[in-house]
Amino acid sequence: MTAAGPPEGAGLYEVALFEQARTGLEVYDLRLRVLRANPAALAVRGLPEDAVVGAALADLDSGIPLSHVMAEVLETGSAVFDRPVDACPADDPGNRRDYAVNGYPLRADGRPIGVAAMIRDVTEDLRKQRELDLLNMARAGIGSTLDPLRTAQELADIAVPCFADAVAVDLVESVFSGDAPVGPVTVRLPMRRAAFTSRDGQYGAFPTGSASHFAFPTPYTQALGDLRPRLVETVPSSGGWLVHDRARADFIARSGARSLIVSPLTVHGLVLGLASFYRDGSNPRPFDEEDLSLATQLATCTAVCVDNARRFIREHAVATALQRSLLPRTPPETAAVRSSHCYLPGRYGAHWFDVLPLSSCRVGLIIGYVPGDDLQASAAMGRLRTAASTLAAMDLPPDELMTHLDDVGRRLAAEQDADPVTLHQARPPFTASCLYLTYDPVTHRCAAASAGHASPLLTSPEGVVGMLEVPCGAPLGQGAPYDPLTTELRPGSLLTLYSDGSTWRHPAEAAERVSRLREVVAEASLAPEQVCDEVAYRVLRGSAPQDGSALLVARTRSIAPDRMTSWTFPAEALSVGEARRAARGRLAEWGLEDQVPVTDLVVSELATNVIRHATGPIRLRLILDRGLTVEVHDDADTAPHLRHARLQDEGGRGLFLVASLTRHWGTRYEERGKTIWAEQELTGA
């Protein structure tokens, strides 16, 4: 059986395939002269058949330089595939074309007889691929932060030099305040130069960050007016619309810009800004309609990211305003401490602090942090601060106050977990930190408790900085107990309570700031207000935590011995009169005779309550500050109750009269027994 030969007329098929192929095909002899070229190859070269067939391949390199590729195929005898070749006509440098060339060695009876080339024009394919790559870079690289300036700069950096030789981005001024964007612009709109980048280091028409404006009529204002991009294929060197915009006319003259695309940054038909793309004389190809489409897509991607940044700025501004409204504006004046605070809002979480005047000239200092989204954290912070101030007014010791505040935290956590938005937005579990301490200027005792918060710094009157080692319990909402710290502080000591949001997420940065804070508070001569100023300039300036920070500084004081006096009487009826006489004598020494009637009544009622309802001796103390405080201490734990006696009742009016005639009154429990106190306003000198 013999092998079948080629079918009759096979040569006709080969000729038809060669002539009708859409890919350019050329055949060369061993001297690289063109033997045959199909119509597609002639079309690619843009030459007639008689100018190609028979010509030396090297003579045709001015069009498409193929000779070095085919010489390699002829020399090695191996085929090459998709070898990139570009052609740039000398008389039309802007018409650069890209080709992919395959080369095949031709053999007959085992010996080489020539080479063949397959030529494909891939200019449009490569251009589309470059555009797709640029768009992918833009989608991945633009909007990496929620900063509109950074977002605008990312557009400029990506577009230069891949797409343009210079890019300028101007944003509407309202973007930076978070206000809603505007519609098509028919009047002069306040704008700011947000970003500028050029290939050769040129500077723009306006410095980055400065105010910019657009004169009318120009392509810029036309784009802002109808929200449609503008293509200016050839920018005039002078005259025309440049007369109306001298600043940009000067930039165009300096940079040699020859072509321009202006694309508005819009979201839902509202203006956020304007992006301007320039090509200069070094780029032989001016912008065309396809470039206009690409610039529009880049502008759309940028506009969405800028709007996200604007919305974040708006939400952050609302949260910051809410936080500031929930925090004290000025610290109260107290006999126990001289205090000042410094507060820096952040982008994550809410800090809170307070100075709480307590009974008997004591003071409470509290500071805390709630991590989470701004608005949610601010609302939780406000509820915690309100609860803390209410609990402090009940004269609870720090560990008990923290336990009750932990109950509030658990309730807040339960409410957050029950909120469907928590699951939808994948919120982290609720948590919060808090530090609370009290200071008594009479005994100089300080008591403190911490719920996951850093211990305060303690600076001695001589300037030695240490840490008040408060046992650190679990954050609020965990249901854990808290251990208190009790110590004595020397008058003139400086307490520094601080809250750094970075402690939770960037502990190394927070530790470095605490180190610099130690250097500031070591200067013993500084007043609390000066400490806050120095911290703002030396610690927070240039390295402020993104999650915000708060600082509460307090210099301890002491009640002068001549402004306080105390007595101890046995628990018997005769002691009530002795207590009144002793109190009258001290009021006379202080020149407070006008306070005698009310003080007599208060001393009588409180001393009588000890005799009737308590145990131990009667311990009476008077403290004179901005008011007059009367205290009576006993050894019992029973609490007095304010009653509203009926007309026929013989008793039950004592505490009611005390509450009616004094400014404040209350009960404070101590390690042994309790103290009932009443504070009067001074009516005489």
C-alpha cells in the first residue's frame, strides 16, 4: 500500500491561504530579499507590491525594521515568536506603531532555502492593554487613605508619566470641610490646588494647598459648567482663551504643553473638583478621543474616592463636635488641685476626662478611652462620663465606682451586640478603659483604681518623675473586680493622667510619646497650664496619634491648718451643747458669725443622730474654703435617710432642715464607719 500524495490542486489552496490571510506574510530568500508578500503585509507597510517584492529587507527597515529578526532566524535556523518591533516614521513621529513578528526557517530536502515572516500590527492591542493596566493601577492605588489631598496626589502620581506629562487636581473648598458637593458651576467657586505632578519637575500654576481659581471662559470653566470633559488637541501658545487665565497661560508657556484634557470630578452630577492632564512637546502624540475616555475613567475613579474622603471628614467633624460638647470646657477651681487639660480628637475612638469636686474639699480625677467608630464611640463616651460623674457624686471609693461603671459597660456591650448594624458593619466587641483617682487635701490621701488604663505619672515637688503604680484591671464591660491603690501624696506633686489611642493598636509609638511626656513633666516649675502647652508643642506636634489623645494634669494642694479644725466628744447628750459651743468659737475666730445659726442646727442634728442611731464617739470637723463644711463621723455603717415628716409627726425633720439650709449634704463611707457632711455657702466675711 503506497502513501497518498497531495490532493489535486493543493497549490491553489496554498495560494488562496497566502493571499487572503489577514496577517501579513512575507517570504525571503537566503540573501533576505523579499520573494513574496501578501496584501495584508503590503497594507501593514503602506507600500505597493513592486516596491516590496524583490527589495532587500534591510532597505525596508525604515518602515518596519525586520532585517535583524530574520537574520537571526536564518543564522540560527530556529523560529522566533511574538518578537516586538516598533516603527516610528521620521516624517510623522506621533504615528508610532507596534508589531509582533514571528519568524520561520524554510527548508527543502533538509537544506535551508529561505525564511518567512508573519507580521501583526498590535498597536491598538498594546494601547488597550496599557489603558487597562493604568486603570487597574488607579483602582488599586487611588483612595488608599481617607485624605482628599492624598487621594488627589495619587491620581497625579499614577497618570504621570504613563498617560500625561503633567497633571493638576483642584478640589472644591467644601470637600475639605465635609460639606455636600455642588451642582454644575455657573459662578466662581472657591477651589484649592490639591495635587500637581510633572514629568520634568515643573511647578504648577498654583502651589499645592493654596487657593486656585478658574477664569471664564476657558475649557476649565466650560467643563465645570456642563460637567462634560473637554479635549483640547492643540493648546495655543498664546492668545485665545489663555488671555483670560494668566496663571495657567504662564504654566503652559513654561512647560511647553501642547495638548490638554480637562475632566470634572463628579459624583451623582455634583462637582467635587477638576483634573487637568497635559502633554508637552516631548510627547509627539497629542491627546485623542480614546485618551479622553481614559481620562474620564480616571477622573470617575478619583471622584468616588474623594467623595468617600469627604463623607469621612463630615462624619469625623460631627463626631468631634459631639465629643467636644460632651467634655468639660474649663476645669473647675478646687481647693485640692490646680488642673488643666489638653485634648486632641483622633480618627478612631473617643477620649474623655473630668475633674469632679467631691465633698470635704476632695477632688476626683478621671480619664478614659472608648475605641471604635467615631459616632458610636462618642455616644458611649458620653454615657460613661455621665455615669461616672453621678457615681462620684455618691462619694464611692474608686474600686466601687469602677465596679458600677463596669456594669454600665456591660450594658453598653449588650446593647451593641443586639444592634443589627453591629453584624452588618462587623463592629468589634465593645470595650473601654478608665482610670479614676481621688485626692484629699486635708489628709493628703490618694486612692485610685484602673480598668485597663495606663497608670498616671507622678512628679515630686523636686521634679523626680515616677509612675503611680495603680493595679490595672480588665477593661470595662468584662465583669472583673478591681483592686484599689491607696497612698499619700506630698502637696505640690504633679499628677499626669494621659490617654493615647495608639496604645491599643500601636504600642511602640505610644511608648515613645510617654517617654517624651516624662521629659516635659520633669520640669517642676511648670504650672499645669504650661505643662499642657509644652506637651502640645513638644510631644504631640509632628507625631500626634491618629487615634487622638487626652491629657489631664493636676498639681496637688493642701488645706492650711488654720482653715480646718476638729474635735472628739463622747456619745452623750451633754456633748451636743459642747460641740455647738466649740463650733461657735471657731466661727468667731474666722469672722463667720453670720454662719452660726445654720451651723448650730447642723451640728445639733448630726451629733444627735450619732447618739441615737450610731456607735462610737462624735468626731466633729469644720473645713473653711470657698464654703463652710461641717462633718460628723461615727463608727456605724447605717445610712441616714431624708424624710418628709407629716404635720402630726414629732420627729423626722432634722435632715430635712439640714438639706434645706445647706448647699449640699451627703454620706461618705470609709474603712471604719461613715461621715455625714453638709456644706454651706458663706454669707459673711
